Amino acid sequence: MSVTITNADASDLGTLADLHRQCFAAAWSTADFARLLAMPGTFALLAREGEGGGAWTGFILARQAADEAEILSIGTRPAWRRSGVAEALLAHAFDRLAGDGATAVFIEVDAANAAARRLYDKSGFVEVGRRAGYYAASAGTPGDAIVMRRPLAGAGAGGGTARPAGKVEPG
Ligand SMILES: CC(C)(COP(=O)(O)OP(=O)(O)OC[C@H]1O[C@@H](n2cnc3c(N)ncnc32)[C@H](O)[C@@H]1OP(=O)(O)O)[C@@H](O)C(=O)NCCC(=O)NCCS
């Protein structure tokens, strides 16, 4: 089954907040998303099942300033994970950012987040820095943040920005 990616607008704030709540312990509200999307150069994409009005499966939030961009958040609803949703969201975001003139995109990830790190490795990001003790831990020592960078098309990205069709099945 395929995944459809669309641009989020003001009518999607509730959907974005709902998806974020299902993906992160510290949930962002609709007001948070409204504030974030009002920042210059910021956009969100939504993924949904199939080609016509299927379930919302994931989101990505990105910001661009001049020729650099940053993925601010990305998440896939638990039942749809490991189905290519995040990969498809990243590929669409890369296309859009490159089209708008970005030559590189950055992301910051908790060193302990193995799933996200594998996703970013597979999507062409490489580690360029580390912030020790950046993430608060519920127990033990705070986790490191890893800063990763990916060149975008036209800047020696290599593998291009092909959009995976998605192999979406609820799991
Ligand atoms: C990280 C996250 C966004 C991945 O979303 P997803 O839609 O399941 O990812 P995809 O199906 O597109 O996976 C693409 C690749 O990423 C890697 N990957 C994704 N989840 C993985 C996991 N649990 N374990 C190992 N590798 C994983 C794999 O290489 C995978 O390719 P493969 O399935 O062909 O092996 C999702 O687990 C999530 O929402 N987590 C909670 C929120 C979060 O941590 N966001 C990132 C913050 S930096």
C-alpha cells in the first residue's frame, strides 16, 4: 500500500499535535504547532495511508534559513512504524528544501534513539557533532545529542532524493 504526503496548513494543527503526542513523551500542543509554523521558512508535511483520505500515519516539521535547513521533528504513529513512512517524509522534505535553495539539512538526535539513528544513517545523514549530556534523562546520566548533516541535491548529495513509494501496512 502507498503513502501520500501532503503539505500541512492551519487546518492540520490538531492532526499534527495528535501525531506528535503519539510519538513523544513531551507532547506539543496545537498552539505549539501554530507558533512553530508561523516561524519564517518553517513547514510541516503529513503522511496518510493510501491515496485518498486514509489514516494519518506520520508528520515532519522542518525549517529553512538561507541555504541551511533543519528537521525540527519527525514521527510515525506506532502502528505504522517500519513501513517506510518516515523515509518517505524525509525524501519529500529533502526535495522541497533543495527546491527552495537549501544545500544541507541538519538534525539532532538522542544518542540512545537507535531507531532514529538508523533512519538517518539510511537517509544519508552523517554525524558532524555531539553535545554531551544534552537530553535530560528520567534516571541516570543525561543523554548525548548527536548532530547530523546531509547534503541536498545539487550539493553533492549523491544518492539523490528519490521518494520511496512506501510499503505501508499497519503493524
Ligand atoms: C524514528 C521513527 C520516526 C522512524 O519512523 P518509521 O516510519 O518507522 O521509519 P521507516 O519505516 O521509514 O524506516 C526507515 C529505516 O529506518 C530504520 N529504522 C526505523 N525504525 C527502526 C527500528 N525500530 N530499529 C532499527 N532500524 C529502524 C531502518 O533502517 C528502516 O529501514 P528498513 O525498514 O528498510 O530496515 C519512528 O520510530 C518514531 O516515530 N519514533 C518516535 C519519535 C522519534 O523518536 N522521532 C525522531 C526524533 S529525532
